[in-house]
Amino acid sequence: MSRSTLPLLDSSLYPQVWQQQTFTSPQVLLLSMLSATFSKDVTIDASAFTKQLLADDVYQEWINTTVFGRYLHRNFTAFYQQTEDSFNTDMPALFRQELVRHAQYLPLGQVLFFAGDMPKSVRQTKTLTTTVNPATAIISAQKMTQNLTHRLTVNNSRLIINQITITGKQVLGFPIRHNKRTSERLRNEVLILDFQDLRLVNEQAIEDIKKSNIDDSILLRSYELR
């Protein structure tokens, strides 16, 4: 079956004018936003970046050619993670097969983000939910860190942000079309459904940054996906 390749969003979106500054790439914007977690130079505003995305013609092409929305994505995730319902043991594979049938190749060079530690199952299931909105990834990481800090009752926290660059021509996935009237519109997600190799190529710790007398650090991991 022949598949189309999505156009490269980053070539249309960048250079990006964001809060009176110009950023040449998603990596540069992400680093600036990460610095903004400890300063006021750049605000982390997922809603404002979503508006930038929705004003971009290539992103409109992405979401208008997809047949999948958040509701279907949630159900796929629930089916794929279930292990106890023996009656429906074939459903995850059937559901995945149908999704893959409609998936497209992601463009070479496209950068995607997600928050927190890499799930251990990713390399086995070849399934990963990402976002093209760096602010969304940072906010999600902050929520994860806050929850972990509350559970462990410790003062130190670490934000973990993952940056993925598509380096292979046969990475399958699709953008998720979100309901514009709900908070899910800020997710700007891309569901990756199949790939050959996921490789960690760099891990950068941003240490010794203080805010309100609490020592914080950021761990930025860079992956290549082929």
C-alpha cells in the first residue's frame, strides 16, 4: 500500500517569532522556554503557541488530513495497555492494524517533544505519544515533577524533557485532531505508531539554577527516531 509523507512542519513554522524574539528552530525555542522556568524573559504559554500552530498552513494540512481525534486515541491507548481481559486479547492488534492502515510517514527532520522518562514499553510496542508544542511538553513535565515531589515529600525536583528528531523515512504516525472547544486543543499531539530504531544521542543536564531558594535542574534528552 502506498503512503504519503506529511510535509515538514518545522520548515514552515520556523524561524518563529515568539514574544518579540525570533527563534530559528524548535530546539532553540525549547531551550529558551526552559530557561524561562527560572526567569521572565520568555513565557511558557501553550495556548499562545497553539494559536501559532493553527495559523500555520502546514499544520492545518496535518490536522485536516487526519481521520483521528483524541477520543479514538484514548480508546486505542486503553485497548493497547489492557492485559487482563482475555476475551479481547485480539483487540489491541486489530485496533493498531486499522490505525496503521491510515497512518502517514512523518517528515525527515521533524522535531517532536514529550515529557518525563521514556516508557519502558516503547521500543517493544513501537507506540509513543508526542507533541509539536514545546510549551505543552514543559508544562506536562512540570506537572509530573510536582506530583512526584508531593509523593516523595522532597524539595528537589528535576524536569525531564525529551526531544525527538525524525531521521528515518518510514516512521509511521499521524497528528491527532483535537476538539478546539476543550483544553485538549493545547496538546497538539502526534501519535507515533511504528519505527525501526529509537536512539538516545545526547543527554544534557542544566544544573545549578535557583528559583525561590530551591535547587532545580532540567534534564534534556535528545533522541533520533528512524
